[in-house]
Amino acid sequence: MKSINKFIGMACVSALLFSCSEKKDNAAEQKEELPLVSIEKVMEEDVPQIVSYTATVEPFKTNNISASSSNRIKSILVDVGSTVAAGQTVAVLDAVNIDQQEIRIANMKREYDRAVELLNIGGGTQQSVDQLKTEYDAAVRALKNMKENVTLISPVAGVVTARNYDPGDMTGQLPILTIEQQNPVKVMVNISEQDYAKVKQGMKVKVTLDVYGDEEFEGTVYLVHPTIDATTRTFTTEVTVPNAGNRIRTGMFARVEFNYGTMRHVVVPDRAIVKQSGSGNKYVYVYKDGKVSYNQVQLGQRLGTRYELLSGVENNSDVVITGQTRLADGARVEIQNAPAAPAVAADTTATK
């Protein structure tokens, strides 16, 4: 009997010890189930609103030199690459049509004079005189136009970029010469409609060209187009760039930097940004009272190792910077670090 009682007593002790151990294990497991995260306090800062766009250099103006009517080319005085001045003669056309027109005008003048004489002696009509006078005046104007178009001049100073004919050719649909005004040059920039009110005529911008590395050229907003493209939600802005040394060539790849001043926005470490797979949405986990919330954010500019946030996180919030993989909206978490003040990056240059 004593053996049985002793056995029962040992069993009870073992069960009690096992129960206590199980409770400890369960408590440990429950504690381990809380995800460990690191957080950092984020604040609003003055963020430079510098936005960079890409564009291609274009001539400020392009002039196509053509004949007013089909004619034979007598001579072309410039070639591709030639620099021309405004008002300079660049091509001469055959004057044979002028000679024929002058003979025609002389005959019309004699017919008109005879009609006037007949009218004076009562042998003609005023209607025939008026008709001949109208035809004569039209022929004189046509002759003047021919003479103006025999000698072709450049209306602008620029560079010849195309020559489509040689002396002796008959002019056709293509222009004889193409002359581009390359001082200044211009770049056409397509800007988001949300910045329409910020862009003003005369505004100074920075222009860099890949071929010249980090060298900066000063540009000026020359024209802001008055309409928004409904498809792209952008508007076109023309920026002119001085080109006195002709270092900038049309077709070069350019980057145009607009400075819209500064705005106060929350800035977070790039480690806090979570990208939702299968979409372009971005999120940040915000910690408060032992839990995290899954906040969708709108990113602004990248500032070194940080991001400007346009919306989604309030000033003075604690955001999760490590341990996001095990988190969900509303999850309870365990903090493995004290929330540190945000580190201000030395480089605050914004990029787009």
C-alpha cells in the first residue's frame, strides 16, 4: 500500500512539474511570437523642390529656303556646315522666267495703251480698258515676286544643316537649303500638370549635357505652352540656352533642372519603404502603442539614403526600419531599439 501511495505521489509531482514547464514554454512561445522591429522617429524638414527632366537640344528656329515656283537652280553659294548671316544670299535661280515675263508685260502695256487711245476717240469701251489694266497690274506684281525669289536670302543667322539640290537641278517639293538658328538653342521639356503654376516665363534653370559632364549652362524659360496634354497630363515648356561658342549642338541629350523652392515634408529612411508586390504602391509601417499600422505613402524625391514623403506619415511619428517581413496591419510588435532621432543626410540634393 505504501508503494502505491509513493508511486501516486511521484506521479503527481511529475505532473505538476510538467504542467509548470508547459506553462513556461507556452509563455516563452507567446513572447517569441511578437515580431522584433527597429524603429526611428521621423520629422518634417525643409526639402528643396528640385526636379530634373530630360530633353533633346533643338534649334531655336528652323528656316527652309525654297523657291516660290518650280525653277532651275543657277548657283548655291553655301554648303552643309556653312555659317550664314541674316540677309545673306544663299542661292540664285535661273532668270529666264523673268525675261519671258518682262516681254509679256511689254506686250500687255502696248495693248492697254491702244485700248485707252480707242476709248478717247470713241472706238472702245471702258470695260475693256479696265480689264486690260487689271491684267497688266497683276503681271507687274508677278514680275516683282519673281525677281525677289530669284535671289534667295537667309532670314536668320545660323548654320546650314541640309542641302537637297545642286546647281542645274529643278526645284521640287524639298527645300533647297535648311538653315537652323543655333544661338540660342532650345530644349522642349514636358512637365507634370501639378507644377503648371510654378513655371513662369523668364525663370532661370540649370542645363547639363552628357557630353560635357557636370558643366552647367544657364537656361531661361522662353515660352510656357497654354494647354495640358489630356493623355500624358503634361504641358510643354520651351527653355532657351545661349550658345555663343557653338559648343551646344542640336540633337544632344540634355538634363534640365527646375528649382521650385522648398517645402516642409516628412523625410523617412529608405529602409522604411515597403513595396507592395504586383503594384506600384509604397507603404510604411508606423509604430504606436505597441502596434504598427500599414500606411500607404506617396513618395517625393530621393535625398541620398532617405525619401521625401508627400503624404501618408505624420510629423514626429515612429516608423519601422527593420523587421517588416513578418508584419501585418495592426500587428503587435516588440521594439529591439530605442527610437532614435532621424539622421540628417549631408547631401540634400533631390533627384527625380
